[in-house]
Amino acid sequence: MLVVLAIVLAPIIGGLLSGIDRKITARLQGRFGPPILQPFYDVIKLFGKERFISNKVQIVWVITYLFFAMLSFVLFVLGQDLIAIIFVLTVGGGAMVMGALSIRSPYSQIGAQREIMQMLAYDPLLLIAIVGMYMVTGSFKVDDIVNYQITHNAPLLYTLPLVFLVMIEVLTIKMRKSPFDIAASHHGHQEIVRGVHTEFSGPYLALIEIAHWYELMLVLGLVAIFFASNVYIALALVAAAFILELIIDNVTARVTFRMMLKSAWVYGMIICLINLIALSFLK
Amino acid sequence: MSLLNTSRAKSPWVVHYDCGSCNGCDIEVLACLTPLYDVERFGILNIGNPKHADVLLVTGTVNPRNERVLRNVYEQMPEPKVVVAIGACACTGGIFADCYNVVQGVDKIIPVDVYVPGCAARPEVIIDGVVLGIQKFEEKAAKMNSGNVKK
């Protein structure tokens, strides 16, 4: 029952969120913006387009990507092991990269290499964040992490504030927002056309879009478990993180992949480790 | 089916190909994206990738050197698709029509659905042209489903 709800509701909420995203972005740029339901119109339209494929393998990789994105969100909703969830999420991202690499288009190839860089940037940070959660709660399972916070009335945000900051950066990379929109080149910056998505069209692009919605829901879920002791505060935290993301997206310029790796691996890691070291002293 | 047609009408993604325009029409095309006209209100996005696009906007005079590129961009777009020729040069060759190296109009190379006149075409007229093109999606889709797609 929970699984069905997760599979059905996640893309609906994710789609609405990306509609709100486009509306707020337009308002920040002094425009009126598209209707909130715009992402759904886009996806339905894409399903009605002619099927254009460069090779048959790319279909397999797109479906793999969607499947693993769904699986990672379902595992999260079922309260499973966070390490397994991150692993499944990474496999999904890897499938996307393989799909883009299977086509000999320079835009797709460069986009795929940049996507790998993005995965390299956020994966260690996510893992360290999870280690931090383990140090506090003594478990990698989402269920246990949530239960610990409810029984002790001790939100993770109080013990892991710096890790939460780094989670915001992970959110930016995973949502492919500026300054880290290097793989798919969002908005008007089209120097590599659409990066990893260049060679996918019609229904397959629609599947990628739906997979994004699942991923978005998963990452926002990871933000929510920082304040799992109170549902309303958790939702407010997610909303605040989401709006902060949009503002960051609109006020920053794109960075190179080197700057992204530096900000993630050097600054992100150091900030995370300071938090974890402080935690080990306080315990 | 009607939901699909509504979605088609509400989300036309645009790719813009400049065949060798003086940049007048190109600037007006980009002006449509600015806060003053904001075509994203209607779901129109400048997508920059023919494989994702529904509407091809062509500006400038076609010549024998770039007709191959134009045809290539057109053929990479999945059906249903609409071509809008923007400006006098794209419609007929404009004042350059008599030049030895100018093709008299985009429609000599690829099928054109909407002609937007003007030198340079105004942003309001370009938006009108795209809206006219959107109305053609339904018959194009019917043609696509019946299997006789004109290539």
C-alpha cells in the first residue's frame, strides 16, 4: 500500500514542485512565468511525440534510470538502509551516464563526463552525512533514524548543523541547479546543447523527467529527516531548502567542474568533518 | 487524445536556426523571451536542441551552403513539428532574392507552415506566428498517426 502510494504520489508532487520552481524562477527574473501544471503538459506532450532513437541501448538505460530512481525512493519510504538507498541512486545515475555515452554525439559525451563529475562530487558528501546520522542515532536505517529523533525528541539538525549545510550543496548538485548545472545545462545556457539529455527525445525524455521527479522527492526526503521529530517543522525545513535552492540558482553563475569538485571535496568535506569531530568530542 | 492535444498546444518548445540573417529577426526572436513579452507564460521554451523541439523558427536567407544544415535540423525534429519562417528573407528571400547565391524562401528547402512577414518581424507578430503554428499541431498529429508523414 505504502509502496503504491509512493510510486503514484511522488511524481505528482515532484511535478508540482518543478512547476512551482519554474514559476518562482520566472518571478525572480521579473517575468510572469508558466502555469504550475506546465511540467505535466511538457511530459504528456513528450509522450505523444514521434519515437526517435539513436540506438536501442539508450532505451534500456533510460528505463534502468527510471527504475532505480523509483526503487531508491520506495526504499526510502519503506525506511530501509540509507547506504543501500544511496547505492541504488548512484546506479540510476550511472545508467543515465551509460545511456548518454552509448551515442557518439560530442554534446552527449561531454554531458556524460560532466554527469560523472557531479556524481563524484556529491556521493562522498552524502555518505559522510549518513555516517554523521549513524554517529548520532546508531543506525543506518531511515526507520531507526526517525524513531530515535522522535523518542529522544532530538532533531538531527541540532547535532549536525554543518552537515545540513553541506546537504544543501548536495541538493543543488542533484537538482542540477546553477552554479552546478554543468551536466545538463539548464535554462538558456546551451553551450553543450542539453548535455546528457541531448540525444534523448520524445517519450524517453519524458521518462527522464519523471525519474528526476523521483530523485527530487528522495533528496528532499533526505533534507526532511534532519527534523523528523516534528512533521510540520520538517516540511517547513524542506520548503525553506527548496526556495533557498531557487534563489541560489538565480543569483549564481555556472562554475567549472574543477570549482565544483573543490567546493564539494575540500570545503564540503572539511565542514562535514568538523561537525563529525565535534560530535565525537561531545559524546 | 484531447489531453494530449491540449498539452501539445500548451508546451511548444522552440528551436531557432539562423540561415544568415542580418540579426534583426534574431534579436526580435530573443526579445520574445525577455520579461516584456515572456513567452514562457504559454509554455514556450527556447530549447536549442532540434531533438527536443516542436517548432522550428527560421530566420534569414537560405543559400546553397546552408540548406543542407537547415534540412538536417528539420529532419532531426520528431513529429508533430511545425516550421515558422520569420522575416522577409526567410519567406521569399527579401531584398536579396535576386542575388545569385540566395534561395527564394525557406519553403524551397523544407515545408513551411507559417510565414511571418516583416523586416525585421516584430516580436508580437512572431508570437502570433507561433500561436498559428500551434493550431496546426492537431492535424499534424492526425497525419502522424495515420502513418503518412511528409519527410
